[in-house]
Amino acid sequence: MLKLRITIAMIGFVAIAAALPARAQAPQAPAVSLEQVTKMARDNGMVLIRQIELDDGKWEVEGRDRTGERRELHFDATSGKLLRNERD
């Protein structure tokens, strides 16, 4: 009899949980804007920007420097800190 009550209670809890609306979280806008990261990339020597992408909390900027070499810069989207400065 106790097992039956526990089973009925569990079914009730599952039914209530299933009826509640799922909470979808809207993506948060990064603290560092697209305009700011563009300026930061230029300040770090990039003269031609080919692509800017926000991925996993960081801005990834691809382009070329003054000498024409390919560069990839990564900036933290919250603080603006330069995380990576690579030549390809």
C-alpha cells in the first residue's frame, strides 16, 4: 500500500513538472560591443578585418595587419581583454 502511494505521488510530481513552462533564456548581449571590438582590433594592428564572430564568450576577429599577414585576435566579450594574438 505504501509503494502505491509513493508511486501515485511521484506520478503527480512528474505531471506537475511537465505542465510547467520551460524557461528559455535569451542570449545576453556582450559587454563589449561590435563597434568596440572593431576599434580594439584596429588598435592592435589589424588594418583589414575579414570576419568578426562572437563565440563562447569571446570575440574572434580575423583579418590582416599592415604587412599583409593574416592575423587572428580573440577578445574577452565581458572585459575586452586581448586573449590571443596570432599570425596565421
